[in-house]
Amino acid sequence: MENQKFAVTGMTCSACSSFVEKSVAKLEGVEQVSVNLLTNSMTVQYNDSLLDAAGIISAVEKAGYGASLQTSGNTNTSAAGKESADEKQSPSAANTEVKQMKTRLIVSFAFTLPLFYIAMGHMSGWPLPPIFHGTENSLIFAFSQFLLLLPVLYVNRVYFIKGFKNLFRAVPNMDSLIAIGSAAATVYGIAAIFAIGYGLGHNDPEMVNRYAMDLYFESAAVILSLITLGKTLESRAKNKTSDAITKLVKLRPQSAMILKDGKEIQVPVGQIRIGDTIIIRPGQQIPVDGTIIEGSSSIDESAITGESMPAEKLTGSQVWSATTNLTGSFTFRADRVGDDTTIARIISLVEEASASKAPISRMADRISSYFVPAVILIALGAALFWLIRGESVSFILSTAVSVLVISCPCALGLATPTAIMVGTGKGAQNGILIKNAEALETAHSVNTVILDKTGTITAGKPEVTDVLPAEGVSRSDLLAIAASVEKASEHPLASAIISAAEKEKLELFPVTGFKANPGLGIEGTVNGTVYIAGNIQFMEQRGIDTAAFAAAIHDLNDSGKTAFFAGKPAEKSGDKGALIGIIAVADPIKEGSAEAVSDLHKMNIEVVMLTGDNERTAEAIRRETGIDRVFANLLPEDKAKEVMRIRADGKKTAMIGDGINDAPALASADIGIAIGAGTDIAIGSADIILVRSDLRDAVTALQLGKAVIRNIKQNLFWALIYNSLGIPLAAGVFFPFFGWTLNPMFAAAAMSLSSISVVLNALRLNFFKKRSLK
């Protein structure tokens, strides 16, 4: 059984990726196929005795797209090495796509704006040069618009190539809508130019004036330009996702110092083997997963666990790749290298979760699959009927063109992008950055919100929460002594105690004889008295009784706070030391977090918390915020698995996080929401970004999603109602009875009215405000 990855080119929408997937899935020997529109890739699991890569590529090409086997340059294998010269000098495929779309967008609007001005100038009373006025100048007026349209048609020719190709394959998609709409308007406009020329040549001013007002070149240009704007935004989102993967890869250092035959040797990370002894000094990143065999240190594991509290590591402790050593030096044994390391697995999880997301079928694509073929059949049927009835060629042509024009799905093509454009703009005004239309489409149906703890619910920065002095010791003395001793310490939590003392403007004392005891605490002499600070084990080891504070310690532990003890150690063997107090440090809950959870509950949304922290702290946060369920002690892959398990229960999930460790879970959820103050990688893996890092904005984002989807459905109604009601009239159904026909000019007016209705309805989203939930 083979499992191969292919690059696929030419896909423009979810219908394209779905068609490619179906084409490959039909091949004998294919067990599983997944097409990722975001990365333009396809993963195929197949029986290599029945099928080969060439057969798969052939199937994709027959479907009208390009494919090639990806044999090198995958993310994981490049993670261990450095960027090649080619990668630095040439833009990525995603960058190239963004540049191409930007060029198309600039050209489209550069010619569409003057075309629209000329076309609408007469009706709107805008000033126009004399050459565009009068019956005698009608041909100049018409032909100038046609010339302005040509560059727009050329730069956006891909819509016609793909759209008509899909139409002829009986799988019409959004490109088909764009193609048939723009083509109908263009072809009718060209016919009108010929009619104007005929009228001028035969001195028929009535015909000239009628057809001079029947030009719809601006309709074709506006549709193509707006759709290109939407595609440009999509390509930028793809590029951001590629950047996120690249940043993940760069987290691992390129080289490491290993101990071999008693000598220190620097080697590329890719050459580290299981069992190698690696030397780590303060400030260095850990290159692979392993076990400490000598030394101790504090390690910042926020890249993996998301926790702001550094982890104390002793001999025998595990260390993970992409984490950062803070204080001591140590050596460790490499246990997992290459693609087996934690950071490599995170990269793989992000890629796999992204690829496993089923593309959302756009509502307009579903409608077009029935609407477009029906319209073409009606137009052909009407023409054939009147031909048999013996009507004139001009009557037959007028009837067929009227059906196509009034049914022209220009407004259908506008229905989604206009609402998305206004909705995303309104989101930005509210500090909510929405990357793509799918995010909004998914947001409206979310019924389970999954939250990371640190940096999402909490501030992500430890603070002193309680200062509990012993009897006879003042609060300020306890804080000043503890801060004085901690100032000489490299322990990351020391900054929280020092900051608290500085806020209260306490004067710190000089310290002599400072000593750090890894895994226990520190000690130093202040004004001739020895003081120690650290955990409860350190106090017990130095003869200090903490029984008087048993109740307080229990309460602090239940609240998820970390207790630091300060005391005077016993001077002689058999003496008792004295505890001078306890200082509690915790990661405080952000303002608004509890309110956001309450609002989500009012929207009938379940709230779940995933954290790498301990169960006691997690439970304390749950009680304080009202969260429904918590899962603690989770690694990144555990978080992603929990998200997938919740989805497997039939839940529509939104994952909210801020750390590198949240990236797999963000990608695994139906929709990922990143806290704006979080890491670039979390932001790159998410679909929605909360700039203000306020959970209440997540509630607003979900409400906005509901408003936008409701607006899109309304737009689809207005896009079709005029057209559908006018089709029988355009086809001549009432002509034998009442003599009623529909002039193409009025057909186009109805088409324009539907487009105007769609745009005006989408603009209503500008009045969106977060609903008060009571």
C-alpha cells in the first residue's frame, strides 16, 4: 500500500477540489484520497499493485487540472536543515499566486472604473466629453466601452477557461456562473454595437438610441473585478498559512553541540542520532526530544505546553525540541530525532489537520449546478419553439437573448463575495480579522467552543496574587525580603515578586551569600540574617514548620495558585526555623473571560477548556469562569486528539488559542480562532484572529458569522427572484395570449435590479452590532 502526496494546479474553488477528489477516487486501487484546496495538494493512499502515480496524475489531467508527484521539499524533511539558496531567492508558489492575483486586480479595476463612469454617466448626469453624447456619436460611445472591457476579459480569462470547461463536463461551479454571466453581457453588448452600426447606416435613430442604452459591458467588467478581489483575498490567506508552517520549521535550531569521545562537536540537527549526548547551555534551544543525564535547569516549555510557568528539570527529566533553556547547563540523551520529535509532530499535525478539512460547498455552487443548465435549456427550448412556430429570426434571437440576460447569474456571483466583503470589513472594525469566507460560513453553526487556558482565558503572565505574612511580620517586610533575595535569582517567577515589590515602591535590601538550590529554591543573607525562599519541600528540609499555614496552603492549591515560602532556616542542628510568610503567584484570569463564557452559554454553546497545566489549576479556572468541561495535562497532540474526538461526536467546533502548542488543535477544529497577542504560528493556523486578545470578541465573531450567512441567503433570494419571475415572460409564454414579450433592455434592467438589491442588502451589514445577551 502506497501513500503519496501530489501537487495539484488549476483549482479555483471547492467544486474544483471536489471534482478532482471524485475523479481520483473512482480509480481502481484507490483506498483514500484527500484534496487540500488551501495548499493545492492531494494525498492518495492506493494499492501499488493495481495503480501507480502516473495513473493518478493522468486522472487529474483528464479532469482538466495539472498534477505532479511531490518527491522532495516537504516540510518535515527540511525542518532539520537550512533554507536553500533557491528558497531565499525565488518566491514560493503561494507568493507567486498572490502577486499574480494582485496584478489581475489592479488591471481589472484600472479599466473597470472608467468603463463604469462612461456607461453610467448619461443616467447619473455625470460630466462626459461631447464625443460620448448624441446619436451621431453612439458608435464611439459603445465601442469605447468595448475596448475598455477587453483588458478586463483578458486578465481574467481563467474564469472562462475553467468555467466553460466545468460547464461542458456537467459540473458547473462559481467559475461557470462568472463565465456565463460575463459572456452573456459581453455577447449581447457586441450584438448591440452591430445594431447601432446598422441603425446609423440605415438612418434609423430610434434603433441607434435603443441599442446605445442596451450595452452591458460594465456589468461584465464589474462582476469580473469583484470576483477577482475575493480571489485575491483567498490567495493571501493561503500565503499566510504557508508562512505559519515555515515559522514552525524555523523553531528548531539548525545545529547542536554533541559530546563524542570526550570532545564537544557542533553538528547539524539532521545528523543527531538516537543515543547521542547533547550539551545545552543557558539561552539555547533544545534541538531534539530526550532525557537529562547530568545537570538541572529551568526550561521555558511554552512553545510546547503553552504554559507561562517555566518547568524545573532535574536528572531524569524529559526535555522537548523547540523549548528554551533558561538558567543552568545540562547534558541530555537524544531519545527522538528527525520526524519523531515533538516539534516535527506538531508540524505534521498542522498539515494533516488542514488537509483533512472537507471543503465547504458554497451555496451558490450548489444552486448553479441546477440553475445554469436549466437556463440554457430554457433559452434553447424557447428558440426552437418559436422557430417551429415560424417567427422571425430577430424575434427568436431576441427571445433567447432575453432569457439568457434576465437569467444571467451576475447577482448570484455577487451574492457571496459582497456579503463576505462587507462582513469582513465590519469584523475588522470590531478587532476581528477574518481570513476567508469559509470561516464565516462555519462560524454561524458552531455549537461547541474549545478554549486554551494560558494567554486565552488567563493573561499568560504570572502575577503576585496573595501576600500572607506570619505573625509578627509585616506584609511589606515579607515582600521586600522575598524580592531582595529573588532579585539575584534567574528563576523566571522571580520577576513577578520583584514587580509586586516595585509596584508598592518598596526598598530592596542588599543580599550576600546568594545560593541557588535547583528544584528547591534559593537563599541569601539580608542584614546579617539568612533567608530562604522556595517550595514547601525546601522549607521542610531546612527545619521550617509550615503547619500554621496549612489551611491557607490548601486554599491556594485549590485556587490553582503557586505558593512560594519564605523563612529563616534553623541555625543549628535540632533547632527549628521560622516561616516568615507565603507569597502566592498565579496567572490571573483576563477581564471579560467569564463574561464571554456566560454569553456563549446564552447562545446555547458548550464551552470546553484544554490545557497543559495540572488538574487542580484547571478545575480552579473552570469554577471561576463557569466553563462546562476541562481536560488537563495535555500535550499538543493530545489537544488535537480531543478536538477531533469532540468533532467525531457530531459537534461543530471552534478552537480558541494563542500558543504554538495550540496550532494543531486550531487546525483540527472546524474553525480556528487565534488570540491576537499570541504567536505568529497560532495566528497563521487560525481562520479568525481576535486583535484585542479579548474572549468577548469571539462571541462577536460568532454573531457576525450568523449575520453574514443570513445576509448571503437573503442575497441569493434577491439574486434569483427577479430573474426567475421574468423567465416565463422572456421566453414568450404570454405572447400567444396577450402579446407580451420582454425586450432585452428590460431583461437587463431586471438583472441589474437584482444586482443592486444584492449590494444594498450586503451593505446593511455595516449596521451590525454585537447583540446584548441577557
